[in-house]
Amino acid sequence: MTRARPDLQPYVGRELTVIAWLWARTVRSPNPAFAHVDVPLASTFMLSTKAGKEAYVEPVIENGGYRFTVKVGRPQNAARAKSGTKLSRGANFRCLMSGAPIVGDHIKDEGKAGRMGARLMAIVAEGDRGRVYLAPTPEQEDAASRASPVWKPDGAFVEDARAFTPCIYGMKEWKHLFTDRQLVALTTFSDLVQTAHERVKRDALAAGVPDDGKSLHLGGCAASAYHDAVAVYLAFGVSKATDMCNALCAWGPTDWRVRHLFARQAIPMVWDFAETSPLNDSAGAVYFGIVYLARSLELFMSSASGVASQADAGSQSLSTAKIISTDPPYYDNVPYADLSDFFYVWLRRSLKPIFPDLFATLAVPKAEELVATRYRHGGKEHAEAFFLEGMTQAMHRLADQSHSAFPITIYYAFKQSEGDSADGTASTGWETFLDAVLRAGFATSGTWPMRTELSNRTRSMDSNALASSIILVCRPRSADVPSATRREFVTALRAELPQALAHLQRGNIAPVDLAQAAIGPGMAVFTRYASVLDAKGRPLTVREALALINQTLDEALAEQEGDFDADSRWALTWFEQSGFDDGEYGTAEQLSKSKNTSVDGMVKAGLVESRRGKVRLLRPSELPADWDPTTDPRLTAWEMVHHLIRVLDSGGEAGGSALLGKLGAKADVARELCYRLYSLCERKKRATEALAYNGLVQSWPEIERLAREGGKPRPVQPDLFKDSEE
């Protein structure tokens, strides 16, 4: 290796600790000339993308086949290295041997026929100052192939492609989600839980501690309770390790580590996966599982006591006069019980001898789970009816048992706009949930947006996922409230919702959360009446109320356009029609007259480009880097927003703060414009632009703080579980 890799010379003759083995799944080539070759499905060949420390896999085609080698430095064909053999989003690849496209159906057929394999692409080891990337060797591949597990987890997971993508490709059982070597490691540690349990018990008895389950010894526990507790914590550690010790973990070329499976509440397909070394103390799955657990127990143990009980929310009678804050299931958004089986099969193996009743079933019980899963209840209508009935019953119990002096707070982080209709934006999930809340006799008195989601979680990266949980504040509704007409309801909405909107914007709620947060004040109006009647005397449904709330929200955002300058109002209308694409000059000029501006003036102002009879808005990346708002004779809100996006992309929040400092109080209207732009992008399905406007608002508090404090960095609290590595 060192002949072609001078960077490896310092390691000649030394043993290096392996962190991970990087594999690419393979299928037979669809090209008949290479049908005998299993070609790789690699979403990237990049191993490290850190500046100055780049490394990548380079496939070498020879002797009618191929091999992988590893190189350091920037690849000559950076785009090809970044995309691997992947052609586009989804299961679309190209044949390494012939260049022929490999479509999703071919990969599905290969997987279902049991012909999907894996090929070792690279080995990651510990170096003196970071990671060392090595080409695969026959010895390493042979070591992996010789693993022979004595046990494999039983059972198949539900074939729901939305949350369990591997099932599409023939991976339908829990054992399919692990390599044989991972199964050997995990079963070994699972068996050691029982060994530790017996060892603690034997030591306690040897020390004269009675095993009567009642005497208080060993820090306040009887011997039996103590060794059972130790086993439980160790089993948790092994179960936690499965999140990283499986064949669906990707390698992070930016942070040089194995990424865990459950970055979101689903099991997605991963084409090139990282098989972590379970014992390594900087990347090992089992090591982290145990160490995280130990640190948590050491640092968070408290002398206070509490009681946790498991009960059916719809029938429980644990206590009365409770202060209730709850986070209910999100309709059909997360298959909680089905996903729990991933960990349950390992916990059952470790703890069934200790808790036989708790682990009596082969899988997690699912029949009573309060989620609207179609595959469990025979279709959408039955699933919705099950959810509505169960949630209504659960909410009735909460209403009966809540403390009269305190509101009930209900967390809900479910994006509303998953369905648009002729009546406006609505959501089956929100509709059904709110219907259950109202049927239980609650009135909504407000909404508290609460930042509960990490900005660096995978679900939020490059997406417009919710940044907050929306907390509905509910109280039992009075029995003597009056009814209202639809007109009275709409009038009250138009009077109160704009004020609530302004309040939410002043609190810097993310644009992606605005529609959800507006539900609270909107439903507060709706639920103050016993019913809202339409012109025919028919009560409005929750769906119809939500559509009216969203319509009023759109109107309130549109009314804010009056705060914008004429150029920005023209740009908004043009953007709604054409985005950043070209449009006809005549159309643009006609629109400009109605907005009391001109295309030539906006060209001089730096908003648009006009040539050859075409007009288009300039993208943030095309705006001049030397722009100074203090000397701009025609300063517009549109420019403020897009220059802020430009500097945020290039210079981060520090760069944004310098520009915000120059804008001063004028920046408030720019933030207001972001909300309007986001709502337009959301409606037009322009995800990339929506992400930029949402990101600017979310960064606003930090940009504002840096501008106020002269760019001073915020003191960073040490991360409890941060790994020490170069």
C-alpha cells in the first residue's frame, strides 16, 4: 500500500485499530455482457471531505472485474467521486463495468431473489492525528465471511415502505438488518448480560447480603433488586448499541464517524454502509452504549423519588386532580410499536430470564396502539375511526382527571400541510386529533411554540421539517357557551388572528411552524362557541374550521405586503408567478406600472436582470458582494432579505450580523418579508427557496445577538457526550 500511498509510511510495521469497515451493496449487472459481475451500489466514493484531508475510494476495472483502492487528496473527477455509482435520487445507479443504468426495479428483483450482496470498499483505522483510510485486503474480507452467529433475531417487520424501506429490496426480517459479524458481537454481549447478572448475585451473597427482595442493602436495594437493576442497565447498553451496530449505518465523510440508524423515526435503506468495530473507544457501538449509560447514571442520579406506571390512556384511573402535559401519538406519522421491535428483540434475549412476564410475547404488543395505521386496521377509514374513538376516550379521561386550576398542555409536532384541497389547506392528522380534543369537552385557549427539535438532526437537514413542537393549551369548555354563525366566526378570526400572527413573528417563530402555531389562536376562536353554523344551519367540521383559519392566515400575511416598498411588492408578485426564472419583459413592465415602479428602476436597484426581452429576479448568489445598504439610494426589503441569505451562506451568522448591524431597524421589515416568501414557496412546492427563507428566520436571534455584541462568540457549554478525536 505504501508504494502508492506515501502518507502511510509512518505506519509501516504498526498495528492500527480498526474503527469501521465500509461496504457497498452489490447486484448483478443488468448488462448481459457483465451479468456474471456483482456491481456496487455506492452512493458516494468520498471517505473524507475535510479540506486538506480528502480521501476517496477509486474503483479499478481489470481482468473482467474490478477492485477498490483508496487515494488521498482531491479527486480529479470530484462530481463522480461524490456521487459514486448513483445516478439520481432513489434506487437509480449505473453499472460500474458498462455504465448501463441500474433501475430500481432491477435492484428490487435482485434483492427479493436473495442476490443482493456486499463488497468491502475501504477500511477506516485510528491514526496518530485522525483517521487512516486503507484499501480492502483479502484477509479483512475473509475475517468478515468467517463469522458464524449462533443466534439470529426472529420475526419479520411490517412491510410499510414509508417507514421500513429495506422491505422493498427483500430485507424483511430483523436478522437481515445485521451482518453476521455484528450478530456474533451482539449475541455475545447479550449473553454477557446474564453472566454479569449471576456474578453480581454471587458476589452479593458471598458478602452476606440476603436475597429476600425486601432487605435494604447495597445502597438501598436488596441483593435481588440490585443484580436485576444492573442487568437491566447493561441490557439497555447492548440495545442502544444496535443503533450503530447494524448494516444500515452510513459513514460520515465530514465528521469521520459511523452515523447511527435512527436519525429519524424510520428504518431507511442505506446502500453503502459502515460496519463499526463494536469495542473501539472512539467509535465502538457497545462502548458508547455502556459509557453513555454510565455517565447518565453518574451525573443525573437524584435523591428524589418518582413513580412510573404503564396503563391504557383511555381507561387508566391512576390519580385525580393531576397537572397534565402530554405528547400523544401523531395520527399515522410514526409506527412506534413496529419500530420498537428493532430494540425489543435484543432486550428480550437479554432480559427474558429475569422478567419472563414482561417479555412473554415475541414482539411488542400492537393491537391497542393508538395510531392510525392502515395496514393494521384494514384501510384508511377504519384506521381513522379507530384513532378518533381512542383519542376521544383518552382525552375524556384527561378532562375528568385534570386539576381545575391548571390548563392541560398537549405537545403536537405534526406538519399540517400534507394535504391541500379545494377548501384550502387541511390535514387528516390535525383534523382527527383536534376533533377528539373537542369531543372530549376541551376548548383551546392558545398555542405555545416550543423549540424541541435539534437543528442538526438528519430530518431537518435540507428539508422544511418542523423546528418546534406546538403546544396546545386546553381547558374544559363551559357548558353554557353560545353558538355562532359562520360569518361571526370569520369576523372574529379576521379581528384576532393578525394580532396573534404579529405576536408569533415577534417571537421569531420559524416560518415552517407558523401554520401549525396559528391553529391555537384560530381554534381558540372556534372553541369558544358551542358550535359554528353555516348558512344551512349545519355545524362546521374541524376540517372546515382549519381551512378557514389557514385562509385567514394567508390573508393576514398578504396584508403585511402594505409594509413593503413598491419594488418589493412587484418582486413578490413576480416571484409567485415565475420564481427566479425568466419572464416576458412586457408582462414585467405592465406589472410594474400597477405597483408604481418600473423594470428599468429595479434593474438599477439591483433586483432584476433584463435582456433580450426577458426579465428575471437575481438569485442571492448573483448579488454583489460589496453591497452596502447605508449607501444604497434605493434600498428595498427584497434586497435586504436576499443579501442576508447570501452572506449567511458564505460567511455564516457572523457575516450576517455585520450586515444586520448596517441595516439597523430597517431589518424588521425584511424578517416580515421572509414569512410571506416562505408561505409562497410552500404553496408553490419550491423547497430549496423555502429552506433559505426558513433558515434565515431561524438564524435571526443569533445574528441579532452577534450584531448587538459586536460579533462576540457565545460561550459554549461542554458537551457531556462529545467524543475526543482529531
